[in-house]
Amino acid sequence: MADLSPLLKRLMDLESDVAYRRAAAPGEESWRYIPGRVTVLLSAPHAAAHCRNGRLKEEDEYTAALARFVGEQTGAHVLYARRRLDHDPNYDRHSPYKEHLREIIRSAGIRFILDLHGASDRHDFGIELGTMRGQSCEGQLELILAALAEQGFTPDGKGLGRLELNGRFTGGGGVRQETITRYVWETLKTPAVQMELNSRSRVVYRAPQKPGGTPYCGDAQWIERTALAITGVVRALAG
Ligand SMILES: [Zn+2]
């Protein structure tokens, strides 16, 4: 891994705080809040494994690292899961993660939430935005699209450069699912967007599943673009 850029090395470093499958030991935080100095908050509720309807779901790798990296660059607040959760903050209505988020929004005067998630590399987009079909960030969408386009993510882009809008992940959830985006927008009246990131433009390094297997490494250039694109979005929103 000697040829990694400083940005990718930093992402690996930041990601190492997360133990994907381990429950918090006594005294350990299951999720962590890093205060910022602008009115935008980056959330990564699936950064570690979590339980939905009693079933363990895999972590959205590198969403913690990306949230923290962008926080360092922009002064955004960051909230991210760092140990296995016994619930799903992006599904369950009653969630201590959501309660913490609500407290932070109130006490820090947060005006926009960017909720980061991971999509598998079977999807034909680099980034998908879930805006509840435009409702959850009507006033900010143009700024967000312009910032993403600066790093090469556009609706008519090809491969990882393609930006999907409200395709499979609308951010709205459904009757049984209360997403972070829906909760923040409908209950807290704060604009929000759900951002799904393709694993090829997100995962710097994933250890082999079995001994002797091959590690998974995303596309270095597109991972950097993702980090810079989210940085640009936060700067535009905070500006
Ligand atoms: Zn997720």
C-alpha cells in the first residue's frame, strides 16, 4: 500500500477507529460525535454493522472515514457509528443515534444534514442522491449538483461519473422504514440529503474475506473525487 496518495492514507487512518463487527465494550462509544464550527453535519449511521429487524447487516465501509475527512477539511460536525449497533438508525423510528442527532441539531444550530451510505459496485452510478424526490433539500439542490459536477459527477456522466437522482434510494424510506433523511426533514424541519456511494469510489482497502483471498480496492482516482466532491458540497452549503 506504499503508493497510496496522502488523501487515501488519511482515509485509511480515519477508518481504523471503526471496529465493524464488534459491539462496544463497557465505557466505549457505539457512535461518536466530533463537534464542528459550521452549520452542516455529516452523518454515517451505517459505518459499522447494524441490526435491522433482528438481522445483522454489513457495514457501509469508509463512510466514517469520508465523513471525518470532510469534517477536517471544512469544519463540519460529524456523527458516525464506530461499533456494531443493535438497531438500525436509518430504519428504526426509535433510535438513540437519532436522539443524539436531534440534540446536536438543536444545540449546535445545524442547518443541513448529509447522511452518507454505501452502495455495492453492482450499481451503475458513482453517487446517488436521495432527496425524497426533491422535498428534503429543495432550496439547496442546485448548489449540491454544481459542487458534485465540479468533481465529475453528473446525471449524464458515464460509469462512476454518473450521478443518480432518486433512483433506488429516494431517501424517503417507506411505511416501515424511517430514514435519517425523512426523520430530519419531516420531524426536525431541517433540510437533508441521503448520499449513496458506490464501493468502487469509496473503499480504499477491504481485507480479504478468507485467508489467502484477494483484498478489495476501489478506484483511487474516483475515491479522491468522492472525498473532494463531498468537501465541495459542504463548502457550498456552509458558504
Ligand atoms: Zn447504509
